[in-house]
Amino acid sequence: MIDPRNQGLSQNVEYGTRIARYGADLKDFIDHIGAAKVDVCGWSMGASVVWSYIDLFGTGSIRKTAFIDEPISIYTHADWSEKQRLDAGGMTTSPERMIAAFGGAPTNDQLVDMNAVHRYLDDSSPSFRNSEAFARAFVKSDPKLMSLVLFDHATNDWSDVVSYKIDVPTAIFTGENSNNVPSQKWMQSVIPGSELFVYSKADQGDHFLAFKNPQKFTSDLVSFLDR
């Protein structure tokens, strides 16, 4: 498990807070452990970090990839059609307002898609309540430092990387309670041989599916990696 800078148990710093630097950090980590081939799984922004790694360094060191419910482009371009927005997963027309909304500022669903925040507040999963309680007890993250990367994260469009540079077996996870299903289906359509897992509402299929239903997710991921 790798915690990006300013997240989890990693060092807090005010520099290098760009997804490209996070992708380079991932390469440094892989080089450090001396692995010839790795399987990489990225959830949410973690998927963008993997896409950045692939964009910069290719897939020579990667055996398989897995991505969990991340839009191809968080930022909705003004000249996009609605289909283009859905295919990309665009969820805001203002990165600044999105960052403010995630910090508690008032907004509306037309300006910022707040579904992920709404789903986070649903703690009906005992597994999710447990993992969140563990995180609160042991991980003392600084929200201001964590947020330094969000503008860069929100303004990247990874459609070219997803369309042309992912040439290894890939699993894609999303759920019926996520607004990202169309973009995950688009991703599957352009990555040759990729597999799409769409969890039902009953299976806690939303942006936090790996935490809310860890038994099913782990089983599906391990089965994919073992094939």
C-alpha cells in the first residue's frame, strides 16, 4: 500500500502536489522495492496516479491494472455534449467550487456532482464503519495539505492515456449507486480485453465499494489477478 504525499502516513509537504509528481513517486516506489513486474490497483484519485505513471513510463513494469470508480475527466468542458460528459464522467464546471464544496461550502448538484459525498455519509455498511473508525484513530491527515493536489487532479483529462496507452489486462470496478457507470463503461470499450464489474445497490455499489463490501471486492480482484 502506498500513501501519496500528504495522505495517510506519508510526509506532509507543500511541494510536488501534482498528479504527474505522484506518478513519478509511484515509479520511485516500484524502483525502490526492486519489483520487475507489479499489479497496480488505483481507487478514485489513485486511478489517476496510475494513469499518470503509464503516461510517463509506459506499462513495461506492469502485469495487470485495476481501477475503482474514477472519472476520466472530473472537469466538464464547456463545449462537450452531454454524451461526452457522461463518457468522461465530468462532475464539475468549476474545480475551485468543487474543492470548496468538498470542504463544506454550499453548492448544488448542477455545479458540483455531490453524489460521492452523499454516498460517503451512508454508513450502513459495518465494514465501512469499521474502516473509517480505524482511519480516524490512526491516520491524522491535514485536510488543507491533502487538498493542495485537488485542482491539478480535477483539471486532468486522461482520455488519451486510457484510449491508447493501457495495453495490459485491466479490471474496472463501479456500482449502481455511483454516477460514474457511463464513464467506466466507456473505459471498458476502449481498453482491449478489459473487464467491468458493476456492483448492485444491494452489494454497496458506490464510490466506496471496496470499503463497504471488502469481501466481494477482494474476491473479485484476487480472481482477476489469478486468471
